[in-house]
Amino acid sequence: MVQCLKQKGHVVAVTGDGTNDAPALKEADIGLSMGIQGTEVAKESSDSVIMDDNFASVATVLKWGRCVYNNIQKFIQFQLTVNVAALVINFVAANSQCSTRRKVEGSRAVDGCKSRMPFSLVFAKSAFLNSKKQRNFNAPKFRMQGGRHAAAQLN
């Protein structure tokens, strides 16, 4: 019966507790043997041993396993979405910097811009942090008066 179901493409799980169940436990995709009443031959042939001999614990394990599997799928989907969005933002930012430079400098920027695009993805974070450090909104404002070295503070 196990071989027939596997040939049709099904995933087969078998439970057993005796020596006569050992070939089916070994042939199945998932073999579950009983821990208290099961023989040593059945335990060695199976993939998992149910320690309390309660089949309801198998149903509980299946529910928990499906929950964990769904959570792993959601986590991977979230990570892929966030990482793809970050790459797209960095790529767009690198292209917009290149197009602005092209407008200003003309055809000279075409040569260097394409070769610097991968580096813009690497250094995007450090450039952003450095730009924040340069901003100091509490700094006093100065206005030049009279000469090259004279400055007066504005309030």
C-alpha cells in the first residue's frame, strides 16, 4: 500500500508499534512508532517515536509544524520584499544622481557615472549619515562686514 501511494506522488506517513510494521515504517516518507508499547525493531525503523503512545499528540505536532512553516514563509516574503525595495531605491538614487550630473556636465559625466553606480549602493548609508553630521541648525549665522576677515554675528 505504501509503495502504491508513493508511486502516485503522495507523501505517506505510517504509524506502527510491532515488528510486522517495520517494513512499512522504513518504506514510508514519515514513519512514526509508539514509544511505550512499540518494539525496538519498530523504533529503529521509524523516523520519529511518539513517546506517550497518544495519537492526539501527532495532531498537535502537525498543527504546530504548519504554524511554524507558515511563519517561516511570511518571514522570507517580508525579508525579500524589504531587500528588493531597498535595492530599487538605491538603484533609482544612483541613476538620478547620474542624470543630474549629466545635465550639468554634459557628455563628460557619462563615462564615470556608470562605473560608480555599484559603489553608490555600498556607500549610500555612509553618505546619508555624513550629510546629517554636516547639518548643524544651532550654529550661529555670520555676515561679512567691511573686510575679508571681519564678521558680525546675526541674532
